[in-house]
Amino acid sequence: MISKTLSASLEDYLEAIYRIVRIKHAARAKDISQRMGVNSSSVTGALHSLSEKRLINYTPYDIVTLTPKGEKIARDVFHRHTVLQEFFVKVLGLDIESAEESACKMEHEISSDILQRLTLFVEFIESCPRAGVKWIDGVGYFCENPESPEDCEHCIARCLQDLQERSREKKTLNKDLRNE
């Protein structure tokens, strides 16, 4: 769910804090400044704003941690970023730098419906039992082993069944996480 009350910039700060905390268990303003490539006064202003919105725990010259609400938003931004980046790399065949830059820009605007469809498409491409699909510039995605239309129908039916099962498992997992 895209946060309507936060600017893209503040979402980027939450995502940066989330990524740093995942590695170091806490973040400092200096870590955030280095990760985002901005000066310390920009970081300080953003931290004050996020603290006022009760999305982070922040005291000057101390560590920064996410509140439960801040972590939820940060995880959502991180998830959107990751899905987009994977789509750009795994499906469109872009280099990681281009994928990273584009994902950073698009993560703030993508709808949850489109994000879910991109996720399912990437999973489908990765799990195709034919294992012969790949991107060719100027051609698009194609299957290298089209033996017959019947084979493709069976292949697609198996893939869809697998995807539906994984989707049910993810929903159960997400439900369990929300109940924690």
C-alpha cells in the first residue's frame, strides 16, 4: 500500500533506514547520509519530519530505529523496490544499475494491483518448467522449446497451478505475520 501522507523523499529515507537496520540493527544519521548520498543537514531535516510523524525513534547524535508503523511503511517501499528491480533485471534483461535507478523512481507510484501482477509474472518466468524462455532485444520474451501447442498448454496449466499454490502459501504467511 502506497503511503499517501509521505513524499517520495521521505519514503526513500524510511527505506534507507530499513536497509541499514537490517544489516546493523540500528542506523545513525551518518549511515543514512552515506547510503543516500546526501549531506547531513538534509538527513537531519528528514529525521525530524519522520520523528514528528512517529515513524522513527530519533534523538540527535543517537541511533535511529523504526517504529512499528514506520517499519510497515518501509517494508512496503522496500518490497515495491525489490519487485520492480527483479522485473527489470530478470524479465526485461536490464543491467542492475539501470534497474536500481528505475525501481527507485517507480516504487513511489506503482499501484498494488500492478505490483502483484509483476510479482506473479516474474515468478511464472522463474518457474516455467520449459526453462527455455529468455529476453531477446527487439523480439521480447519467447520460449526456445515450442514443441507443440499442446505441450505449451500443459506447461502453462502446471505453472498456473504452482503459482496459485504459492500465492495461497504467501497469503497464509502474510496473515500469520499480521497476527503476530
